[in-house]
Amino acid sequence: MVGKLVVLVSGSGSNMESLIAACRSGSVPGEVVGVAADRKCRGLEVAADEGIETALVEFSSFDDRTEWDRALLAEVSAWQPDLVVSAGFMRILAPSFVDAFPDRIVNTHPALLPSFPGAHAVRDALEFGVKVTGATVHLVDHEVDHGPILLQEAVAIEDGDTEESLHERIKAVEHRLLPEACRIVLERSGSEG
Ligand code: GRF
């Protein structure tokens, strides 16, 4: 079975790219059939260049958050995904969205959860002064940056690290962990179904 993957992005989309490559190489038993974003971003452009269907559900053009939630759910549902992958998506998913894809939404986060949830995880870890941070890929539940952890890997903080240099090393780990986590979830649901 080849699973249908939909990826949610807000930024450069490098995690999405690693996932597309892993699907095409056969290391993930899936295909990225759609990419949705809440804003215009490089990730959306890359997806379109790769010949993947895209949807821009621009948060700023909605007056009402609930309407935006509905629009995002409608776009993503139309692709009938087996797995939804939040890869640098900078919006909290509505409970109605999470409920539509139970145990089928994966998120990648640039810290060792439950430490440093939120939008500034790399900066927060640096400012706290921890010596080790990392990357976490987990299933999404109703809490922010929370849910069963699929994979996690530590990244050491080096003297002189900036938010940018540290984030680059964390992203390199995410690029490995995210496809691997998707493979695990797809194979698990394949053997159940
Ligand atoms: C990743 O580190 C992700 O965990 C965080 O934002 C970054 C997105 O990078 N939420 P990219 O858009 O995949 O390059």
C-alpha cells in the first residue's frame, strides 16, 4: 500500500523536501499528494515546482479563525490523506482538524519535547542555557507540541552557537527523523488495515 501524504508548511519547506525525496526513493511507502500553507512561502513554491498540488489557505485573508480552520480542513480532506505531516507549519491545528485525522497527524519540533514547546524552541533552549537539545517527531493531539513521541534525537549545543547555527544542525536531524517517523506510522496503519 502506498499512503497518501499531505504536508502542511509555512516556511522554507526543507523538511517537506526531505519527505518528498524519501517517498520518491521508496524509503517511505507513500506519496506526497498535496501541500497546504497558511501563507505564501518557499515551501509552497518548491512543491508546485515538484509537480505536487498546492493549496494556499492564507490566514491573513480570513476575518474569522473558525472560517480559516474550516477552509484548511476542506482543502486537506479533499486529498483524502492517510497521513498529514506538519513540517514547519506555524499555526495551531483546531480540535476539529485533529479529530478529522485521529493518530494520523505527525509534527516535527526542533527541541526535545516536553522541553521547549512553542514557536521559538531553538531560541528558548539557547537562552535557557541547556547543553543538549534536539528534535522530536510526534503524533499530534489536542495540546500544542504534544502527543505520543515517535522519534527523538539529541543535538549538542556548541560554544558560540547562534539560533541559526543550532537550528541548522537540528534541521539536519529532522530531515532524517521525519521521513523515518512517517514510514513507521504508514507501515503500522498498513498492517492494521
Ligand atoms: C523546523 O525546524 C520545524 O521543526 C520548525 O520549523 C522548521 C521548519 O523548517 N517548526 P523547514 O520549513 O522545514 O525548512
